[in-house]
Amino acid sequence: MKNQSLFRYAGIAAIISAVLYVASLVASIAGASAVGTPLYWLSSILLVAALVVLYVDLRAEAATPALAAFILLAGMTIWSLFLDPVTVSPIFIPLAMAYGIGFFLLGWLQRRSDRYPNGLGNLALATGALSVLGGILLLGGAGADAFGLINLVLSVPFVIWCVWLGLLYLKGQTATVPQAA
């Protein structure tokens, strides 16, 4: 498979992930967790697929931070599949913190790369900051409502980031990984 095709598939995955994520939020808020949970699972799986390609693209510039960001984000995304997203528990503290740190790294990598717009990196940084804030609130004893509100606010930069990344990949504007011989 050519790298350009891989980036296009990742672009589609990122955009569909964002759409499914929003649909899962709407379903969950409406009290239809039987619909929201599977949509969240599909969204998460597609996000991990997009993160794989993003890691492949960023590793040439900074292999260790790119790998750390990928492990944190993909790991926490996969871990979240085994949790009830409606019931907030203490296990969400390390999940939110690690997810936030992963997005901080990703934002930093995207901002320092000349292949990604700074705004995309800023959205990743905002997502990371809000995720860490959610973890800190839980650590400080805040209730599920405060954590849920932060997660709802966090959804805005996250969804915009996913769609923007997907559009960049579909347009072929970042696919500069050299072809293997």
C-alpha cells in the first residue's frame, strides 16, 4: 500500500471518528447509552487507526516523543473501551492525566513540525490541558458533574482536531513519509 493511500485512510478514519464521537455524546446525553457506547467504541477504534498513521508521520522528526504520545493516546483510548463512560470512578484519574500528557506531546510535535499548521497543535494542546484539568479535578475530589463538564468542553477542540487532521490527510498536505524501496 502506498503511503498516500495510508494517509487517506487515516483521514477518513479521523473524520468518521469525530462524527461517531459526537453521535455517542448526543446519545449518552439523551440517555441512550445502549446506542452511545457502541458508537464510542467505533469512534475509539478509528481514532487509534488515525493515531498509528500520525505516529508514522511524526516519528521521523522526533521518534521518542512521537512514540510516547502514541502509546499514551492509543493506550488510554483502548483502556477507555473497558470502562463505563457514564460512571466516573477513581480509575479515570490516571486515564485523564495520561491522555492529557499524550495530547500535550502531540500538540508540541505538531507545532514544531512544518507539515502541520500551528492551529492543529494548539487544538491538541487545549485537549491535553482540559484532560489534565479533569484528572486534577477528580484527584481533588470533584464530582462526576465537574468531570463530565470538562469532558464535554474537551470534546470541542478534540473533534475539531480530528476533522482538521482528517482533512489535511485527505488533501495529502502532510503525507511526506518517504516510500520504502
